[in-house]
Amino acid sequence: MAVDINAEALAELEKNFGINTQKADVSNAATLTSLVKDYDLVVGAVPGFMGFQTVRNVIRAGKNMVDISFFPQDPFRLHEEAEKNDVSVAIDCGVAPGMSNIFLGYYDEVMDVKKYKCLVGGLPKIRE
């Protein structure tokens, strides 16, 4: 399931990819906890300013997580809480390098990849 506060973005996911979606504000800890309760793994892709608190709330919910939000706070401040809740979090995983490497590793294991090319664009100067 994909969760976002932007209903238009969610509609695109449903329409183009058949992904189940839910509109919600994940900055609210109780809302986030409720949303993740039935899942084993959470993938965080919130804006950086929300990243640290989102990861903290997922840890407190007792869920494993991969996060690509790249937040400025020291992620090691969350280490003890993650250990206490018996969860693992891949912090600042990034898109590339990061998720692209994970995908390659998976598909190499499944298909014995001989050649791999990954093209990734950066953030534009003017976000449109």
C-alpha cells in the first residue's frame, strides 16, 4: 500500500499501476502507527524535514524500515530505540546508490545479471 497526503499522486498510482493507496498525514504518529500495524516492512520516502521523526515513529511502532528521505539529524540517535524495539532500519538508503544496488543484488541472485546500467536523474534546480 502507498500512503501520501497528496490525493492526485495516489490517484496516478492506482490508475497506472493498480497499487492500493490511502490518503493520510503520516506526520501524525498515531496515524502512522495505525497504517503500518499490519505490515512487516515500511519504505519511507518522505521529504527530508520529516524523515527523522517518521523513522522514529516507525521504530516505535515496532516495524523494520528502509528509508530514502535523507534527513540532516544524526541517525545513530535512533540506534538504542531500534534495538529496544527489535527492528532494523536502513537509513539514508537513497535511490542511487541505494535502492538501485538492492534491486541489482536481488535480480543478480535470481537471474545472474551479466550487465547492468542504471540511469538516475538528480533533483532539478527548479522543482516543477
